[in-house]
Amino acid sequence: MLLPALASPSDRTALRFPDRELTYRELADEARAVAHGLVGRRRVAVWARPDARTCVAVAGALLAGAAVVPLNPRIGERELAHILSDSAPDLVIDDELPAGEPVELPEPDGEAPALVVYTSGTTGPPKGVVLPRRALASNLDALAAAWEWTADDVVVHGLPLFHVHGLVVGVLGPLRRGGTVRHLGSFSVAAAAEALDEGGTVVFGVPTMYHRIAAAPEHAAAFGRARLLVSGSAALPATVHERIERLTGQRVVERYGMTETLMNTSVRASGDRRPGTVGLPLDGVEVRVVAEPGEIGEVEVRGPNLFLEYLNRPDATREAFRDGWFRTGDLAVLEPDGYLRIVGRRATDLIKSGGYKIGAGEIENALLEHPAVAEVAVVGEPDDDLGERIVAWVVPSGEPAPEGELSDHVARLLAPHKRPRVVRYVEALPRNEMGKVLKRELR
């Protein structure tokens, strides 16, 4: 059963949003009413606003055995038209929730689709990732083992509910454990600190949020009391790790996942919380790096956490696999003790310059150690001599560093061939709603 706490509900708080709170008994009653209204529906789209209505709609659809297509409430007209045409939902749930006469709700098979989550579409129209129920169940249980996650935990976050981070890990994760979701509506350091002061135990966030936490020493005590601070969706710079630890006494736990695989690896709650790494494979998940030991290579994954297919895209599904292993497109180094260190994306973060293969991530981390750098993104640009030249886009922390100083800084820490040939200053880096830098917009 995917959500066992709804089968025998209690009066424990399941969901708490700024404007509404639901116990498990109330959630079960409302979700079952929705499920009765969805019996026989194959696929439903849900406007995934950060509110209790979204959670009720999703839980109800899962009880009915219908696959949910979460819709970004800020989606553009063209992308919305593509997703609705491609997924062809039987119903779009907006403000009004469906309801129907009570009927038996048998538990669907583990291979039945649970979610169809659309990718960001960086290389073409967004693709619908079909995630089965067994992927959600097995992955959330593996995370629970890694994070020592129980029904006593109150998970605090302000993540959007149209991605797997916020919806699967941040909502279905606590509900599967029988714990509590404390959703902030939208993230602010003050709101998260207040939630922790009122009994929150675990924080889920993205690097942008931890940047803000590190800049708010007045709330350090609240974050220091958390059982676990977890960061994902993008790499957390080592400098932010260090600032959070100095401020709160806590070391942030990083994990690594993606829409097609859910979570693949994580630092354990009781393990070595080593900055710059995303830990070990989760229980049941196999991870390999296709490269010589210690060298940068592509991460490949297999296990029960994998998606079924790209909807209506058998060609793309075939291309994504090699001998049963899913090719993530992420670049990493496998350290001697099995810890994984992600260095970027194959399409945007592997720079081939002067005959060397260089990971943008390690240059970014080196630049963030310089006091004049607040944020940075490193890309490769065509160069007649080198093939690609290394370009750093820098948000300065104050006055820009003298010309050549940042390049010399990188050459000293890493190697001369890894120094940026060009440094460009910007007021802000383009990011998506999950905090990931949109490097293609820098080109």
C-alpha cells in the first residue's frame, strides 16, 4: 500500500499549510471522496499549487489508481498546451475537487503509473516521465532508512508541488511514514525558523534556500535544533556547507536524484556529511560511473526507483538506457570509499579545452572560495584554438576582483588548464524555480 496511514487514519496532523491544517482522519475522508469521483479515470491533471487542495487531489487520485500529471501554476500557454495534448488527461482538477458515491478502492499493482511529471524541456518539448507506484514506495522507504525518518518527524519545506522533490519526497514521503508535512506556502527563512520552533524536525531545501539561511544569523538557533537539514535539486557549494555549519552546528545532508529515477544516493543521517558529495547509493539502487577510477564519467543507474517510460516517446525511452542502465547525463567522480561527487551535466558542464575534459563544478567551487565571489556559473564557449574556452559568469560579493585575480586563484587551487579564460560579471544568475542555474541562458 502506497499510503498506509490513510487506511487506518488517526487524529495526528498530516498536513499543515499557512491557511489550512488536516489530520489523517480528515485527509483520508477528503481523499476518499475525491477517489470515488475519479473511479475509472486513467489519468488526471492537477493544478499543483502549494496548498492542501493539491495534496488532497493527489492522494485521492492515487487511492483511485489514476496517474497524476502535476501542472506548474505558472506554466506558459505553449508549454501547457503541449503537456495537455501529450498527456491527454481524462480530467483537469483546478479549484473544485471531484466527488462520487462510495465504492471499493482496491490497491493498484506496483507497476501502475502513479505520476507523469514533465521535464524542463531544455533540449526540446518537455517529456512526460511516467513513474510507477513501486518506484515511489521503494524510494521513499530507502530514504527513510538513510535518514532515519519516522512518523515522529515533522518535515518543513516551501518547495513547489509540481516536481518530485516537493511532491514525492516532501509530501508523499511524510504521508507514507505517517508523519507531518509543514508546508510554508512559499519559503522564507523566518517562516522556516518559526516552523522549527513549533516542533519541526527536518528541513528540505534547495541551495538558494540554504544561501538565505546562511545569511540570517538571527535564526541560527532554530536551524541548529533541527534533526536533519537536507539539500537537493542542485549541488550545494562547499562554502555554504561551511557557513551553515559555523552558524548552526549542523552539517547539511545532500542527496542526488532526478525525475526519471527519484533519489539515487544520499549521505546517511549517521554517516560522513562530506561537503561536495552526495553520499552512497540508496538501498536497492545500483549506481555506476562509466569512467576509469577517479576520472569524470557519466552516472548510470538501475533499480526499482526507475521510471517506466517517456510518455509517447519510445525512441527517447530506448535512447535513455544502455543494457538496462539508465543514462542520467550527469557527470561524476566515484571516490574510493564509494561516495559520489557530481561535477555537472554532460550537455552543459563537461568542458573540453585544450585536450582536457574539465568539470565546470570543480571550477565553480574553487571560485566560490574567493571572497569577491557571491555566486558563479562556469560554461564552455567555442574557441578556435582550445576547442572550448572556460568562461566564468560571476555575481560579485562587493567590488569585482582585479583583472586576472580569479583566474590565478583557480590555477593555484586546481591546475593552470582549468583557469577561466574569460570572467563576466552579472547582477544575478538565471535560475528556475528549483534554484538550478539555467546555463543555456548565459550563452
